[in-house]
Amino acid sequence: MAAAEAAGSGVGERATVPLAVLLRREITSEKMDSPDVLFGQASQSKKGEDFTLIKTDCRRDNGEEDGTFSVFALFDGHNGSGAAIYARDNLLDNTLSAIPLDLNREEWLAALPRALVAGFVKTDKDFQTKAHSSGTTVTFVIIDGWVVTVASVGDSRCILESAEGSVYYLSSDHRLEENADEVERVTTSGGEVGRLNIVGGAEIGPLRCWPGGLCLSRSIGDMDVGEFIVPIPHVKQVKLSNAGGRLIISSDGVWDALTPDMALNCSRGLPADVAANQIVKEAVQVKGLRDDTTCIVIDILPPEKITPIAPPTKKQGKGVFKNMFRKKSSEPSANSDRDFTEPDVVEEIFEEESALLSQRLNSANPVSSLFKLFACAICQLEMKPDEGISVNGSISHPGKQHIWDGPFLCPSCQEKREAMEGKRSSRDSSFKSSGSE
Ligand SMILES: [Zn+2]
């Protein structure tokens, strides 16, 4: 994997920027304006069910010169690793195939949240045909310039610390115990939520969904639990200021042991790969190795803070990171801090968590050109103009047709949608797709 070159190499080791990178920066319209993305990952395995995907060389398919983006993803599997591996191998392609070709960067970023919903649902639906009983959390991060898009199901969190020290949650916690809205949704859709009953009627442990006893309300896989455990992700899109920031993606093995502040504090000032190791070490020290414990640390840095560093001394990266992630109050103003005096604004572009496809596939300003006109919005199956089922649910009145009533679903994805919303059991094969809503 090309990503491996950059993986784990601290700042010190990559002090010289390859010429190709410099040239590419020179010829882009946003000259020197794209951040450097440095990262590292660490893991201690108990069950072998945590998997990661790191790709730093992805290209947008639109002929723009600067059409690159990075993907960082964590999959924490349960009841086996089948779903985690399947999602790792298919989710990115399923997402990208839901984005029409030839969008400019702005359109591409606007289409991304819906494409992620489509990619998650298609991956889950395809995995169901494999009849595996495993499931997985997914925390899926796409970094395009200063724009960070995070899609997540389950409880592997992603946090952001901006350069000035503000901390943001970029994922949602889909634990039934901590998410009353999700308990409500699961119950309404036909699931039962309760604690484990032991002899004598006492209830113990966290809230779980029955049958199956899963603690999560959203995941990919888990077909033995029920369709109300949906794969529809929480999606959040933010734009960092050009002072950058640090992302930490970790499985619950870390977050059960450390608060975000603890994770940030124990690794502050360290290059990304050392930081990831330190966070995993710290988590295991606190709780012991009770679960797979995986951490990816990603530093999004202004490129000018890296490029001037010429002499390849070993630990020079440290100073840069200390300045980057200093607390506001710590040092008044060292010379090198001057570049970071601009306001630290993390701009929120998008956030949505609804489990209803009608809400997730539409947008406030529906732009039909952001969808493939007559393809299923989930699986991208090409359909004839009158074959698709409008995601808006309203069987369009004959004679009173909109110019575009889409996005549309194919019958099979419509069936999946109704199952997720508790309107049918997907495993009831006698239920025909012509059934009523
Ligand atoms: Zn479909």
C-alpha cells in the first residue's frame, strides 16, 4: 500500500519533502494551501477484530489537478471479524461509486455525506447476502484539503483538537445505554431494549437490543439481531482553519479507559505515530488489555511549518507539534507561534444523524445533478425512468409530476429501507416488494 510509506514515519524522518510533492503544490491553483497530513497507528489485540484502512493517495475522478484526498477508517468487529473485513474492503468503493463523475471539488464535497449513507447501506445490504452473523462499528474519515468528513456507526469515536486547543466530537455514540433517541428509534422499529436478566429478576449490564443482546444501535452486519440495527451513519463535515489540528480515531478499548482530554494530554507534542502508541499504552495501563485497542492519530498541518525544515535531525518534529498543540495559556508568544495567531475557527459544514433515508438522501437544496439521474441512490443499479421508487415516499400523482422526483431506489433497496424503518421483516421472504407501506 502506498500509504505505508508515510505511515508511522514521524516528522523527523520525512523532513525532506519529495520533489514531486513540491511540484504538485506549485502547479495547483491553491498554491501551498493544502495541508500536510501526517499519521500513525497503533494497536494491541485481544480478539483480533479491529481493522483499519489507510489510503492517502485517493483521487477524485474529475480531472482536476488537485483532486486528491485521504481516507482513514477503523472497523471494530464483534462476533467474528467477517463484517469488519468486508466493510474495510468494500465501503470506500461503494461510497465513491455513489458520487457522479465530473463534479468540481465543491460539488464533490457536498455530495459526499449522501454518498457515505449510500455506501454504508449498500455495504450492509451486500454483506447480508453472505449470511455471516458478525457485525462491525465503522469510523470513516475522509480528509480533503482542510475539510474533514466523518461517517460513523457504533462506538469507535473520532475527536478533533484544533490547533488552539478546542476539542470537537466528530462522531456520535451509538450505544443504547447513552443514546435515548436511538432507544426510542429501535423500540419503535420493533426491537426490544433492556438489560440482561439474571436469576431472581435482577437486571445487569448496559442496555442491549434483543434478540442478540447487542449494545449498539447502529452497525454494519449483525443480520441476526434485526434490521432496526441500521447501518445509516452519523455524518459530520467540518473545515479546519489553516492552523490545522489533530484527529484521534480509536476503538472503545481506548475510550472505555481514557477521556478525550486524557488521550490528548498523554500524547501532546508527540509525532502522530508515537502519539498513537502512547494512547494505546496509556489505555491498556488504565484498564488492562480487555478488548482490542486501536488508535489512529492524524495531524493536519500547515505545509509551511514542515517544508522549511531542512536539516534532518532526528527529533525536530517535536517542537513543531508542541507549538501546534500548546494550550492557549501556556506560553505567551514564542517566535514560532506567531503564525498561529489567526482565529481558530473550525467551521461546521454539515451534520446529520437521521435514520430515515428520505431525509438522508435528500438535502436542503436538492441538486439533481449531484445524483445519477436514473440509478438507485443506494446500490447504483441503472433503472428505466419509471422503475425507481422515489425516496420521497409520495407515489407521484399521475399528471402532476415534478421534473425530477428522485432520488430513486430500486425495489430491492426499497425493501431494505422498509425493513430498517420497521415496516417489514426483510427475512420474511413471503413479503413481496409490492406490499403496502
Ligand atoms: Zn438499489
